[in-house]
Amino acid sequence: EVVGILEKKVSTTIECYQAIFDKKYLFELLLGDSQHALHHFADQLNWVSDNFNKANNWSKQQHDSISWACRCVGTVEFSTKEEPLVKRFRKVTKDLTSIANGGYLDWISL
């Protein structure tokens, strides 16, 4: 049950996170360090998604770090009624880069 909830959180997070990559023309304007951090975090999230069959072997701390990373991404306002993602892109990617560099998923080595 806990793994199922976590899997849903990760899936939702990946779906939201994908929005920044969908704006490729804006993504390519970001500094290389930001691009790298965002790509790496996406790879880590995808690794989690691809390895839920092993989730019962993960520690509580690892489960918690995944959950916390998803919660942090969930606090980012990708768009508002007044501002679509295109207008908020720099702020959104700055916030996401900070989350990506937060070390939540550093236990995942790719």
C-alpha cells in the first residue's frame, strides 16, 4: 500500500516535471549547470519509477526522501491563472534546480 502511494506520487511528479522539457526552446537557454541538474533529477525520478519492483528493499529513509522530493516539486507553481509556464519558466526552473540540487535522491547512483 505504501509503495502504491509512493508510485502514484512519483508518476504525478514526473508528469509535472516533464513540462519544463516540453518547452525545449526555453530549456536550451538555461545555463549548463541548471540543465544538467534538471536532467539528472529527471533521470533519478525515472529510475525510481522503473524500479518500483524493488521498492520493498528500499529503506524507510529512501522512501521518505522520494516522498519529500515529490512534495517539494509539488509546491512549485508551474503556471497560474495570470502567468502560463512560458512566462514563469525562469522562476520555475530556478526552484526546480534548487530542489534537484537538494540531494533528496543522491542515494540513487546512475
